[in-house]
Amino acid sequence: MARNLHLGPGAFQGIQMVSRIEVHIVSHFREDRTTQLHIVLDAMLGWKNCIVAATITSNVDTYETSGFLRPYIDQFERRGHNLTLNVASGLANPRMLTWEHKKFVNTWLESASPGEDFFIYIEDDIALTHENITYFIRNIQTLKSKKLIPGFIRYEKKDNEIRLVDVMNTEYWQRDRSISIGSQIYHSNLNPYWAGFILDRDLAKEYTESRSFSPIDSEFVPWNIQERSAMGLTYEDPTPRLRSRMVIPIIQGRPDPDCLVWHCSNSYSADNHPVVATLTVDAAYRTETLVEHLGRKAKRLLAKRA
């Protein structure tokens, strides 16, 4: 049974409101997760010109009873925000904790303003910064007119370098899965997953009516149930050439730095994963000549026939 613990009233006076942001963070409690949750909440406290209503959904109330949340509740209130703990206990499948935020979307839609308000879902190790939020707002209207959505790329820090988590192969952005809108090139990564999604009112309404909103109907995408909960509209009627609706701006041959979001657990780097979190930005995003492109396509075709 789920119960809601309201841990502090919002104090929405005294700040300049640009948008209202409702953000849901899922966190299956473990003692070692508190370090990364500190980073996530600190990043949110850096968001500017907005009112934030944040909910942490957990399987137990330990974040409250341990005193972990109390300082953050106070900090959120001082900035005109609100922080709430939602405890979802007794789930038949613990992995369904990642789907609890769906219950809040329709209620949010009842009062959301178009173009100003946003609904965010993230896992408890995704440190969204003010720059990440403004990047999304900066690109959403242009991309939405083409039925596209601003994407993000998770990264970790290793050996004083940024290593990309979900980009595990070279992205030849000039020739594969890219589109020009005006003078800006947008690229769709082969793996667009980033453990979260951001929706405005129009996208949220579309989402509630889509297959991706259901843990059963979303199985048209062969991801695990936790990953599908963060899928949003990624694979809802994408342009075939792009394969997904999530795209990132390419600036001087590299992704816009503001679309890089820190996977602050650094778990793959800590484990020295052989594939994940190995490529740097420069190694992952490359151009190629026509001859190189044709050679690469020929190798791919031969591999399929083998």
C-alpha cells in the first residue's frame, strides 16, 4: 500500500517564476545510495527561475526517519520549493517501484500550463543541473514541431575524463540518424536511454495515451521493466530514419555540453566495466569520408548475411 508523507509545506513566494517543475525521483533504499541522492538534490537546488515540487518515491520511510531529508526539506522551502517523500510498500514486484510516478501524471496535467510547466522522472543517481533544464527548454519547441524531443547523454567521471555511459559504439553523426532544422544538426543516438524523461503538458498528455505508459503494453520495446519506466515517448511513432524521438544538438562535431547529465553513482567506472562508460566524447562522435562510410556499410551488410 502506498502512503504519502508530506514533509514540509511549499513556500512559493519571493521568487521569479518562469516555470513550475514537478520532479519524481525513484530510490530503492540502500545506505550507500545516500551519497548519490545528496548530489541529485544539491543539483536540483541549483535550478533557477522555477518552482520545484519534488517527490522521492522509496520502498521504506528510512530517508525520513533517519533524518536524511530534514536539511533538504528546509533548503527547498527557503528557495520556495517543496520536497515530499512517497512511500510505496508491499509491492508484489519491487521493480515496479520505478512505475509509481505514473500515478501522478494525470493529476499534474489538470493544472499544468502549456510551454511553462514540466514533469520530470529520474532515477536517484541522475544529477540534473540548471544547465540541463535550460537546454531542454531551449530546444523543446523547435523539436516538438518535428515530433522530436531533446535527449540527454549520461556520463561518468573516470581518470579526470568524462566517459559516456550509454554510447558504446561510434556515432557517425554526419551520416547516420541525423536531421537538420534550420542551421542546427540534431542527432539520434543508437541508444537514447538516460534513466529519465522530461515532458511538457502536450507530451505528458500524449504519454498517458501511449503504449509506453503501461508496464505491459510497453513491452513492444525489449528493455527491462525498470528501463521502460524511464522510456517516456522515446519509441512512440519515431521517424524511421532516426529510430527514436530523442535527439541531441551537434555543435562543432560534438554533442551540446548541456545535454550531458552526470550518472553520479559512477558505478560502471568503479566496476571497470569493459564496454559501458569507456568512450570519451571525442572518441564516440566522429565524421567519416564517403569511402569510409561505404566500407562501414558493406561490412555491416556482410555481417548480417554471415
